[in-house]
Amino acid sequence: MTAFAPLIATKLNIRTQQAETVLALLAEGATIPFIARYRKDKTGALDEVVIQQIDDESKALKAFTERKTAIEKSITEQEKMTEELQQKLNNAVTLAELEDIYLPYKPKRRTKAQTAKENGLEPLALLILEQKDTDLPAEAEKYFNEKIKTVDEALQGARDIIAEQVNEDAQLRAKMRKLFEDSATLQSKVVSDKEAEGIKFKDYFDYSEPVMKVPSHRALAVLRGFVEGILRIAIAPAEEQAVEQMEALYAKGISDSSAQVRKAVKDAYRRLLQPALETEFRTMLKQRADEEAINVFSENLKQLLLSSPLGGKKVLAIDPGYRTGCKVVCLDEKGAFKKNDLIYIHEPGKLSSSEHTIRHLVESFHIEAIAIGDGTAGRETEQFIKKLGLGLPVFLVNEDGASIYSASEIAREEFPDQDITVRGAVSIGRRLMDPLAELVKIDPKSIGVGQYQHDVNQFRLKERLDQTVVSCVNQVGVNLNTASKHLLAYVSGIGSTLADNIIKYRNETGGFTNRNQLLKVPRLGGKAYEQCAGFLRIKEGDNPLDGSAVHPEAYTLVKQMAADNKVDVKSLIGNESLVKDINPKQYISEQFGEHTIQDILKELQKPGLDPRSEVQQFEFAAIYSIEEVQVGMVLPGIVTNLTRFGAFIDIGVKQDGLVHVSEIAHKYIQDPNEVLKLNEHVQVKVLEVDQVRKRIALSIKQTQEAPQRQEFRKSNNRSFEQKEKVPDLSGASLTDALSALKKKFGK
């Protein structure tokens, strides 16, 4: 794999040695989070993104190499390999180039050209390609046989042979591919009589856009309409332009033979080349759109997983409902289930007993916070709870995917004696306490933070989302004595089997007191220990460093630092002033470089620091349905989803509103992620309300003053402030006044 390092380094603009190091570490079984966190000195401090790119590029190059080898083998077995052909294969740098070179030698289904050759028409085709002044009808008659009985049949067969030769010309295909890149458009038209059925695709009933500029969301929408049979699509440049370029390579003069060549060239384009390139570019467009959509999903998922946690507090969680009531559960500070009940807040006759139930549970279980699912009846439930005046913080919690969790095997395993409604309420409460620990139990596709996630390549989507979860889990770190096996499974080097074994060992021994005990877990060997130890935390353990992100391989170094400062390790940890005085260069060695030492010192200052911010309370405006939303309203909202075309905002009604990317900021932005984050609290102005289609258009920038206006106002304020500084000259003589002004402002 390290043989690919120079190519990867050039593409990613890094040093070859960096690429070689990463590839070698990956080959040894190191994980990306481990390499990024604990091998910075070897990689030159490459981050996870670049390391992942190196891994992806190496896989792509491996696939390219394997395909090239297969092509070489096929051509060699046909005894058609030449030095010139081998050189062309060696010079190819893309799969498309390889396939173009291989096309004439590729086994294929029976073609018109093959039939014509079998009918003896290849010499006629070669004669026509010479484009000399020839009596073509007379020449064609020479090839009459049982299957070729007319001049037209002979000429048609010859043109079929020429068309296939044109189509298989690698140089011409490269030229046409460049033309498609520069000039092709994606066009869509509605299929006759499908207008009503496909009304959601109305924007694409008569649509055209340069194929290389189509944004991912529009590409996926058009392709979905095509798959559903609503739209007809085409990808091509102007035919005249394409045929003209092809004729320039093949047609010469104005002879009868040249006319036949031109006919063959046009046929080659329409019947063979254009459909093939359209398929290729449609695949490219889909892959590009998939990757963009998957990137959006991955970015959103990362932000969601790293949402602010409430932490270890006793929580009362409510899964709201109308007819079936609201499911209530009590959780202790570790998220353990304690009690469940049912209240009805939409039946006036049961309000009093519901109020009594809540007050009793809050008092009995010493509740410190209340979590309410933000789905159906969520706002009304919030209103009911706040009217009780309990003096507790109340949080509306995104419940996307909670119902999927509650019916899952994971939930049944956790709560075999509880029904799905109770499991759902537990999930809501735990999401507030620790979003990361709870959301890892749910298929990321069910969390609702993507665009067109069901249309993209599902294998690639799962791969990227799993990478995102792994990255987030290891960035935060995991409490070895409290983490679920589902959370442990995402820790670097562990996986589901070792996670199970860790849980069993933990249950049998009563918990871990030091990291070294991990080596006693069945099947957890030295390599797995190296990969996972730094990401697992043991609070109040035998070794204070076990509660930090310092890797066990560096414990000796930390002990030396403590000894040099005449304190023990425990006294060094968290002592910011002492740690700041340590000179990193004093401890640089062959094993530990400056990057690693700086990370250790940073960790010693604030050991085990959670990178996530603290959760903030939020309050919606007093509106509860789309019917109450009026154009011009300025409302508080929460960012619930980010796409490339805009941001979805929860304003407290059932339907999220959309802020188009053009309405987010006063400056031009391409991606909402440039200025917004998931779960961010924002102010929005209502631009449009479509109650029929349940759509709300919002603006963020219209609630903010434009920068130019801000500067103008500041300038006016400065002028006003200067005026205020003019001395009080009332009662002064003219001479004294002029003297005072001159002293204050000069000439």
C-alpha cells in the first residue's frame, strides 16, 4: 500500500513521508482516531479528515491497479497485447481512460458491426475510410452474398463497422468526454399524463442546467423523478457541436465515401457514443450528488452527536401524546430507569390527577430537570409542566428515531419488561443527559439530519456515518465503568465482540479500577489495548491518569515531569500554573515528540475535559400551530437540519420552517454550515406561510442589521459623542468662547 504514497501525497498536497507513515500505520491495524490523537509526531499532526482521505485514496488506487491488471490479463490472453498498447495502459490515470483503451478488446454482446464483419463487409468499410473517389455502388456489389443482396445493405453494414470503430477510438472518446464536461446539460421533461401524479417534481417539468454545475439536491431530485417514472432526462451537449468535432477527426473531403463516413460518424454518436457517455455522466452525477449529500449528513450527524449534554442529573422524561396520554419515566443521575407512569393533560377531568402525579414523582425521585419529546403534543405538554411552577429547567428534546429505538432489539434487551412507550420516554430522557451515548443506539439514517438519505448509495452512507460516530465517540472519550456496550463498540480498536467481553468482565469484577485490567478481558490483546486505552476513562481509579486522555504509554513521561517538579502525579494533574511552567523541549525524545508532549501538557491542565458545551435552555414563542404563524412575525427558533440549499428551523409548531441559503446571512455563502450549527438558537422572520402544503419560509438575515447599516450607525454615534464633548460655553464672552473652542479642537 505504501507504493501509492507519492501519488496520494501529490493529490492531497502533503509530504510523501506523511502518506507513507499513515499507510503503514493503517496496515498495522491502527485506527484513524488513534493515529490522529497519539501518532502526531509520526504523521506531522495530520488530522482525521486528511488521514481518512489518505485511506480513501489508497483504496481507490488499489481498485484502479486491480482493474488494470485484469485488463492486461484479458488482452494478453487474446494475444493482442503490444508494446504501444501496454504503454497506453501504463499512462492511463483514470478508470475511464483504462476502459476506453480496453473497449475494442472487451468481450461484448453481438453487435451490428460483428454481423457485418461476418458477412464479409470489413474490406468495404476500410475502403470507404480511405475516402477516395470511388464508384461505391460498383464496389458494394462485389460483396453481395446470401445475406447481402443490395447496395444499401452493403453500405449499411460497412457504416456499422465504421461506427463501432469510431466509438471505440480512445482519443475521440477522451475528446467527447471533455466536451460533455464543458458543455453538456442535464435536461428533464415531465412524462405525458404524469403532471398530477408528479406534482412534487413540478420544478423539473421543463428544466435544464449545465451538468457539472448541478447542485447535489437538484441532481438527486431529478434522478428520483426519473426513477419514479415522472421525468424523462437527457445529458448531452448540442449534437451539432459533438458531431462536428467527431467529423473533424474522421471525415475528409466531399467524396461519396466521405458522405458515408459522415453518416457513420453521426450514427456512432447517436447510437453508441452519446448513450454511453450519458450513462457515464449520469453515474458520475449520481456519485457526486451522493457524496455531497453524504457529506451533509455526516456534518449534521457530527454536530448532533456532539450536542450539549445535561450531564448526571436526575431527570423526569415525558413522551407526549393526545389520546393515549403522556408516558412519564424517572431516571437517576446515571440514566437508570426508576419509575414510570401515565398522565392525561388533554382531558380536563384528569388534569388534577396528572398534576398530582408529576409533583409526586418530582418530590419522590428528587428530580433536577424535565425532558419532553418535541413531537406530537410536545408544546402543549411543555405548557402544562411550566404552569406547575416546579422551579426546574424544562427542555424540549428532539425525538427523531426514538420510536425506532423503542422497538429495536437493543431496547428490548435493555428493558425486556417494559413496553415500547416506556422505552421511548427513557430514550428522550437519556438524550438530554448524554446525546452521544443514547444516539449511538439508533441507525443514524433515522435521526433526520440529512437530505435525500434514502436515494444515495446506502453502503457508502453507512460507511461514512459509522466513521463519523467513531470519530465523535473517541473525541469525547468513554467512561469504562458506565458505558453501554453499544457505546464501547465504537471506541478505537474495540468493536462489538470486545465490547460484550468488557461488559461481562465489568459485571463479574464489579468494575475497572485501572486501565491495565483491560488486558484481562478475554480476546483483548496488546494491539487492541494500544488502540483503545487512551479513549477509555476510569474516574476515581487507582491511577489518576486513567481518568484523562493521556495514553498509558506516556505514563512514565508524566511521572518524570512530576518528579522534576517535586510533586506526585496526582498533584500535577489539574495544576495549571505548575503545568504551564514545564518546558516541552526538555522532554522531547525519540519516542515522544513536541506534538505529543504539548497534547499531554494540555490534558494535564484540564484532564478528561468534555469538548462539548453546556446545554442551554430555550423557550419558543407562544404559538402552537401553523395557523397561528403570520407573515412578518419575528420568532425564536432552533436549527434542526442543515442542507446545502438552506436550514430548517423549529419555531415551535409541527412543521419546521426553511431558511433558504440566500436568507441566512447578509454576505454571500454557499453552505449554511459556514455560519450556522445544528441546535443553534436563532431569531427568524416569517416570509411566507403555505398552510395547504404545510410550508413556512423564514429569514435570519432580515432579523439582523446589515453590516453597512451597523457601520453607518456607529459612525453617527461617534459624531454624536464628539458633539457631546463640546465644552459648555453658555454665558461665556465671544472671545472666551473662541479661545475655548480653539483649545479643544485646534484650528
